Amino acid sequence: MNKKNKNNFTNDQLLKFYEKMFLIRKFEEKAAQLYGAGKIGGFCHLYIGQEAVVIGILSSINSEDTVITAYRDHGHILARGVDPKLVMAELTGRKDGISKGKGGSMHMFSKANRFYGGHGIVGAQVPLGVGIGFAHKYRNEKKISRVYLGDGAMSNGQVFEAFNLASLWELPVLFIIENNKYGMGTSIGRSAAGGELYERATVFGIKGEKVDGMNFFDVSESAIRAREYIEKNSKPYIIEMDTYRFRGHSMSDPGLYRTKDEVNKMKEIDPVLMMKETLLNDYKIQEDTIKDIESDIKKQIKDVEKFSLESPLPDLKELYTEVYL
Amino acid sequence: MKILLPALSPTMETGNLVKWLVKEGDSVVSGDILAEIETDKATMELESPDDGKVEKILVKEGTENISVNTEIALLKVDGEEIEEITEKPIEKSPQVSSNDSEPLSSEVNISMNSLLNQSKENSGGKNWSEKEISMREALNQAIEEEMKLDKDVFLLGEEVAEYDGAYKVTQGLLDKFGSKRVLDTPISEHGFTGLAIGAAMAGLKPICEFMTFNFSMQAIDQIVNSAAKSLYMSGGEINVPIVFRGPNGAAARVGAQHSQCFISWFSHIPGLIVIAPSNARDAKGLLKSSIRNPNPVVFLEHELLYKEKTNVPEENDFLIPIGKGNLIKEGKDVTIIGFSMTVQRILNALPSIEKLGISPDIIDLRSIKPLDEELIYNSVKKTNRAVIVEDGFGSTSFGSHLSYLIQSNCFDFLDSEIIKVSGKDVPMPYAENLEKLALPNTDEIVSAVKKVSYIN
């Protein structure tokens, strides 16, 4: 596969992006295992299959930029550079979790890493993210608020209110639709009328585009284009990512709404494998170099697992802390 | 034809004649502007109801506090005989039975102002420079002072800027702070509330106005799930320093969808602070404290109290602490607990209660969550009796919870059942008599006091 690299990333940079994608993949596979073993409870929504989206966007991010997303957030907080140990310990509900074990899979935050969650109500993160963009503009900060939403949220009323406000007040917001084709078990064909999802924002005067979300290079190019547009015009922008989740909506999803054939077909364009192939074939990176990275990540995940299981449960007195500041 | 001072808003009782735009002898056609009238909310134009000639101006411009339905001018309508002009008496709307007529305390003998002056708690041990102003002005002052002190504070909501506020609370703030800090929003509560919460997560301190709290229902998911819970579920990482404010409860005959008290709803939620002031002084001190508070605060005002005046300190550092109630009248026989508008209802009932020889402790809670439990229990332990007055629906209400708290904390001290006087469990009716019946009234409060005192 001949992949373009219009953004002139160095091989080292590309390897870093690959490393992040591989980390998310292995982290999520471990999370699935731990869920199966009863070590992770509740809802657990895995990011497997969508890694090119978050890392492609990451390649365009200024470290000061802020990010907010919904409940499928493990990949996002890892991409933002939060220690995977703290993330896994949150999944296992332990004292050392990033939210001290009080948030869980869907509720993780890190101000230091400019990650604002981690929100469990479909669509609710979109006005919040627009508000973060409002704060950037209010303070004359040269930051962009990056707001992720799923295809399901694109039929939620407050999302349109947020589009209107972002465009009306010319806020520095990049909306990223992760269209993985299903809102839980309902396909977009059964939930969304009309044409492309991103076009629903264009009626508010928001420019946008649709991109192959399985391809890191396409995502990255589009994200950089979006950043330049927002910086130049001080207006929001929207990208629809054509992507797919290889696992169920959550760990308790039997997946009866789609065929095995469909899933297997999508796995042929696995974003992590495609990235790896490109690095090997088009960038002539040595296989050993990649193998070293992969084995380091696998080792790291073992440590992450150990940490997340050894960290103690939260103190019982934590029940009543942090209700008020 | 008589020109009467019209009611130009649901709560208008009097108006000021700012300016006549016609003089005696002028010919006018229907729709011509005759005068400018200042209401409790805005300055409005009075139009001529018919074609004719201005016969006589009866009320001079500059006159204040003219009652609604006062004759202010005579119009000679073409074809109408002069005799007819004075023939018709002013038609009065049928009066609701006198017992149900509930004047605010300023119109009865007990004034909120005198009670506040006596109240030790309110002086805070300091000699403030005070001025008598309305709650509307007090809220406006609080916002202005805090916006001057902290550039992270901004105000958004429907009609808060160019329109000067639907209830005039935000009057003049756009001119003072500009459109970057005073923002008119689209009619889009779910969206702008979420936006305001997001801005607060990123460190700003929004004041999010709901034109009335009825409209906050459009945004209740954002208030409950995003504002109230974020601090906890982020393990202390994300706080939401925001104030949601606006009028709450029943105003005057605005019907079921615009007349609901949401105190029970918001006070149910851990993570929210809930405030409900009864007077101008508390409103200012508590709103300032709310804006400075790092948590989400639901600040419930009452439209009928906006025009009520008390002495209010003018100093920047005048604050009333959140979580402190106020014993506004000290007695010994029964504890009567209210907040917001119900404090006025209790004061209206006070003369009848005192006539029975009963001297009550009257507690104005001011802060619903957190609740000043110590003040309540100390009073009930002294009086051994408690009556709770709330405007909200009675079932599953804040008052029900408060009565549970009192019985579980003061069980051995109680000499009687606790009675709560609540709003009736019906959507608010429009008709004047039914609306009055739906809200707690003097008779119900007096009966409750008699019952807990075993007086027939």
C-alpha cells in the first residue's frame, strides 16, 4: 500500500504514532481479558479498531489543545499521554486509578494532560467541549478544543444547539465524529435520516469533510488541514471519521446486529496493521525496530496489569470526599 | 373614553408615568404613542386605544406608583358624547375572597427590613454602609461587583444583554462589561447550559441565567450529570464553579408550565448547592458568595420578591455564608421554617398567630443545601414543635425530607407531629382563585400552628 505522507513526519515521529496505536490496542485487549476475569466491572467500551482516529488527530495537536470525548475514552486518555497504569487502575476500581477509583471506565480526566473526560451521557460532551472552546477564546488562548462524538450523538438535540453556538460565537472547536456505524446495536441507516452526518453541521456554517478513519495518514492530513482552518478563520470545523469498532458496543454486547462476515471484512483494513505495513513497505523501517517497540509495549502492559491489580481498593472514607470542593 | 393605567406585566401592580408624548387638545389615531410608562420590568409605551382628541391629562408626568387601572387621561373619541365619558364606572375584576388576598410583608405591619435589622446574625459584627434597595437591584449589584473583582466571571442567558434582562436583574451590565462578558444566547438551554459548564470546567466562572427555572428542565441533564457529578467522578480533578440563577416558583397567573418550584428537584442532588433567598440583603450577600464558590450553585430567586426592598450593604466584601440559616424572629412556642417566598407567607400569618398568644421562632433557611441543621434543631429543641412551609408540590418534597430530619434528630423533644404546608399536588391553575388555593396560604399556616399547639 502506498501511503502518502504529506505532513513530512520523520520516521521517528511515525514510529511514535505507531507505538501509541499499538499501546492502545494492547491495553484494550488486556482490559477485555481483565473484564472477562471479573477484575473490571460495570460498563467497559473498547476502542479496538478506531486507533487511527485518535492518533491521527493527535498528530495535529498542539500540547496545549484540549480534548473531550464520550464514554469510549480509554484510547483518548492514553493518546493524551496519561500513564496507562493509572488508567487501568481506574478500570479495576482501585485507589491509584486516575479518578481514585470513583469514576470508572467512562469517567477519566486529567487537567495536566488537557483531557476533560470521559462523559457517559451521549451528546452531553459536545456543549461542554464548545464551552471549553469558549474559555479558550475568552482568555485569548491559542488553543483548540477537540470534541469527539459518535455517530449516535449526531441525532441528539443538544449537539445541534452546540453547533449553532460554536458557529455563532466563532469558537475554536474541532468536532470529530467517530462514525463506527453503530450507536450501540442500531446502525446509522436505522437512526440517521438524510445524507452524510458531518453535513448536518454545515447548515450552521461549519465547514467539514469526511475521511477514512481507518487510515492514520488520511486522518492526520485532514486534522492538520482542520487545525490550519480553525487557526486562520477562528471558526469551528468538523471531520467525520469513517471507522469501525471490532468489538461490541460494550463488553456485554452479544453483537447480534451485525454479521461475522462484516466484522471480518473490516478487520482486513485493521488500522494498526495497515500502519505497520506502511512503515515496513513505504518507509523501509526495519521489522526489528517495530518488533522491539511491540515487545516493549507488551512488557509495559504486563506491568500495567500488575499495578492495576495490586493497587488497593479505595479507602472507605473516600465515599464522602470530593462531593464538594 | 377614559385612559387607564394598564397592567403591562403579570406582576405589575403600580407604574410610573415617565413622560407624556401628547398634550391636551392633540388629535391622535389608534396606535399613536400617548405616554411612556415604567413598570416593574421595563419602560413601555402606552398606545392610544382609539382615534380622537386628548381631552384632559389627569396624571402629571413624573408621577410614581400609580395603581393599575387609575384614570390617567380622557380621550374624546369621534362620535362619542362627552356624557358617555364619565358615565361608565371602572370595572373591577371580581375579587377573590378577602382571606386569600396575600399582601407581601411590606404591606402588612411586619416588615422584613425591621426583622433583618434586629437579627443579630445579619450584622456580622460589622457596621455596613447601607442603602434600601430592591432584590432586583441587590442581585444586579452582586453580579456587577463580582464581575469587577474577577475577570473570569461572565454572564450568559436569554435576553440578559441587549434587552437588559427579562426581569431587569441584569440591567446595564452589557454597557458596563461589554458583549464579551455579557452574552445573549439563543433559546437553547440545553446547549448554552452545557457550554457554560464546559467553560467552568476550563476555569471560567459563569453565571448562567434561566429566564425562569422552568426552562432549566431543558438542561437538567447538564446540571445534574455534568455540573454536579464531575468533581466526584474525576476524583477531585474537575470542579465546576458555576451559578445557575433565575426566578423559581409561581409568579402571578402564568400557568402550569411557568409556575413551579424546583427546590425539591435540585436539593435532591449531591454536588449541587441550593440557595433560596427571601430578601434583598440576603440575595446580594448570598449571590456574591455563590459566585465565589468553587462548586455548582443553583440560586433560586422569586419574581414576586424582585421589587421588595430591604437595607443592603454597599461594600464589596459583604458576603453571607452559604449554609447558614437566619432566625429572623425569636419566640418560644413553635418553630416555623420557610425560605424564599414562603418566609413572606409566614410573616403574613404572623399577626394571626400572635393573636392566639403564640410566639414563634421563624427560621429563614436561605440555604437549602447545605442545610443549617444546627439552627433548626436548636430551635425545635426549644419550642418542641415545627411547621414547615414550602411552595413546591407536597409529595416527595424537600419539606418531607426536612420533617424526617427533624423527627430523627429531635425525636425526644417533639411534643407534636410535624406539619408541613406545601403547594397542592396539581399543575398550577391559571384562574386567580384556583392559583391562590394551590399555594400555601395564611389560613393553612395558622391552622398548622394551631394544630401543633393543640389549639382548636
